[in-house]
Amino acid sequence: MPWIAIAAVLVSLLALLPLGFVVVAVVQAGWQTVAALVFRPRVGELLANTALLAIFAVPISAALALALAWLTERSDLPGARLWSWLSVAPLAVPAFVHSYAWVTLFPGMNGLWAGVFISVIAYFPFLYLPISAAMRRLDPALEDAAASLGLSPGRIFLRVVLPQMRLALCGGGLLVALHLLAEYGLYVFIRFDTFTTAIVDQFQSTFNGAAANMLAGVLVVCCLVLLGIEVLARGEERYARVGSGAARQQQRARLGRMTLPCMMLPIVVAALSLGVPFTTIGRWLIAGGAGVWRLDEIGLALGQTLFLALAGGLLATLAAIPMAWMSIRSPGRLQRMLEGTNYIVGSLPGVVVALALVTITVHVAMPLYQTLFTIILAYGLMFLPRALISLRASVAQAPVELERAAGSLGRPPLKALWATTIRLSAPGAAAGLALSALGILNELTATQMLAPNGTRTLAMAFWNYSGEIDYAAAAPYAAIMVAMSLPLTWLLYVQSKRMAGR
């Protein structure tokens, strides 16, 4: 269907706006200005902070996720299903709420190591999800073959199991690293400067200044470098099982005397990643009493948040339909290029997307500056990959023969598509909308930069009160965000289990 290809091209061109903005800003500034703004000690300091954060936080998150995944998926750990869910649940707590919880407990917590610690407990689930799914799909016959050759359990894990985790480790590690580059609130709380915090500071002080644009350019280069590193680390090895028959059921390893020591890991992780935020929020709610529940303000923030989350999620899902259809029904060079474009742009931090839309609307379409249209467009661009992944999986399960049968009965192509593939893909579309809404619910930087005057989302209200050191007044907003995120996080957990065949 040519019109679907045209729609996919238009969506991809729109998604290229942030990258186009960075290129145009660099060209317009000229080499002398670029050199003066980029090659200076401040940028070197920000680059060092960001690099050290990724160098320490990503491997630690990977090791923690790998250990938890093995315990919950491959051992006879008591309550494995419960610990598996509790290893995903920290995603329901926004990263800046994690930071808020720890800083209010330990006001002196700041700097690189504080950033690494909180980043790990906030983002390790992004690695746990793919690693645990990969472990569920492993064929134990490979480990049996290695054991028959005399390898010890430790060497079997290092030489057989760990290499098959490469795709999950690379993909999850990339996701964590990109979140580290994009995060703002977490690092402001602990007074640790990164590119994103510096860009927002520049934007707030000089509006659309050249310094913010150049920092955004460096941040984009960092994102592209991470994508390149992930491609190189992933390699081209095959990990699929070849042969007839089905893999037998995995036998869980017996922990024996190590059961109690091993139990301590998920207990401690759950206490740090869930216990501390929940306890801190509860403590501030009790300290503030009924007075912190300003129902008129909370109701307005809740309504605006729900509207923006649903509108942005719906736009991302609708925009993903043409690309998801092409990915399954018409794969080829054009489809791969367009899909890759959406994933690359979707990996850019929200501050870069927001800065691009601010610049474009101010110079080209001033009536659209700080309007609902602009902020919802930003959400659609930022979270389109989440909707695309879910929708593509559902389209793949809808037989193309149904479209052809509907067409043979005289239905026009669009009606045939609607009556068959789109309806059968509704569960995947709903999951994509939910995952996009989860991201929008906790989004802060783009919302601050693009929201119309008078907009006050839950995240913005929380940020305003916590910025005034009124932690009790901020607590209800944190509690509501977590309560709204938990069902969506559960959906993500269930979907990962289903996709892994269990």
C-alpha cells in the first residue's frame, strides 16, 4: 500500500527534526563559535562526569541484574516469582523520586558516587528485564553438553550462559546509558553536573542561547557514540537453537546451604530500590498531615497529567502504525532505514527534542510556541519507539491472508486493513500506548521547556515543591506518580514474561 509507505516517510522526516536542528545550529554558529563553546574546560568537565557515570553505573547495573536474573530464573530461590516482580517494580518510581528519597534521608549525599548509586538502583530493571527473558529462553542442553565435557558450573556459566546473554546485556546496557545521558532531576538533587543539567541551566538563563545548542550537539554525539558501541559489542553471532524438536524444561539449580546468603541480595535490593522511596514518601506524608493534600491543586495536576499522557501516548501509537506495518508486511532497505531513523531519534534525550522544538517554533512557527500541539508532538517523537516495538510484535501475529481475504470481498485497502490487522493488533497497540504513557507520566525536562503557561503536571508540581525544600508538600505528588506507574510497570513485566514464552 503506497500510502502507508508515504505515511512512514512523513513520520520519519518529522522525527528527524531534532537531529536537523543540531546540524543547522552547528552550521549557523560557524567553526569559531563552535570551537569556543565546545573546546573549553566546562565541556570537558561535563564530558568527564557523564563518561564516569556511564563507565561505573552500567557495569554495576549489569552485574546486579545478571545476579538477580540467575537467582530468580535459574535457581530454586524461595519466592522467585515475587522477587522477579520486585526486581522490575523500581521502574514505577521516577528516577528523581529515588533521588528525592535518598537526599531527604542523607542531605550530604552528592557527587559522582551518589549519582552512580542512585542510578543503579533506579535503572537496573532495564537490564534485568531482557536478561531474565533471555535466561528463560536458554536451552539447557547446551549446558548439559558442556558439563559432559568436564566443565565446572562456574566455567559453564562463563563459557556457555554468559555469551548467550550478549544481546540482552548490550541492549539493556544501551538503554541504561541513554537514560543516564537524558536524566535531569536525579542529578540536580545530588548536585552532580551532566550535559542535560547544564543544557537546562543554560536554557533557563539565556533561553535559546548558542551555548545550550552546542552542548546539545555534544550530547547528540555522545548518544550516537553509544549506539555505535552497542552495535560493535553486539556482533553478528547467531544465538538461535538449530535442529528439530523442542528444548526441554530447565532444571533449576539447588542453592542448598547458600539459600539464605543468596536471599539477602534480592532483599537488600528491594529494600534500597523500593523500601527507601516508599518509606520516605510515607514519612513526609505523615509529617505533613492532611494539610499537604491540597485537593484542588492535586486534582488539576492529575487531570493535566492524564490528558498529556493519553494524548502523547495515542499520538506515538498512531504514528507507529505505518512503520510497524511496513516492518512486517514490506521489509526492505527503505523500511530498515526509516525504522533505524526512528530508533536513533527516539534515543535522544528529551532536552534535545525540546530545545529543537523551541528553536523551530520561535523562528518558524511562533504561534505554536508553548502550545499543547508542540508538547504533545514532543511526546510523540520521544516515545514513538516504545509504541513501535509493541505494535510490531502484534502485527507480526496477524496473518496477512486475512487482509487479502477482506480485499477479495470488495473492501477498500484501508477498510480491509482496519477490519483485520489493526483490530488484531489492538492488544499490542494498547501495550504501546501504556508504555508511552508511563514515560510521559514521569517526564520532566521537555515538559518544563515546552508546556504552555499554566500547565502543572504531577512531575512539575513535585519538582516545584521539592525545589523549595518543601518535601512534605512534594510527597503527595510522588505518591500519586508511583501509584499510577505501578499498574503500567506490571503490564511491562507481564508482557516480558509472555514474550519470553512463560
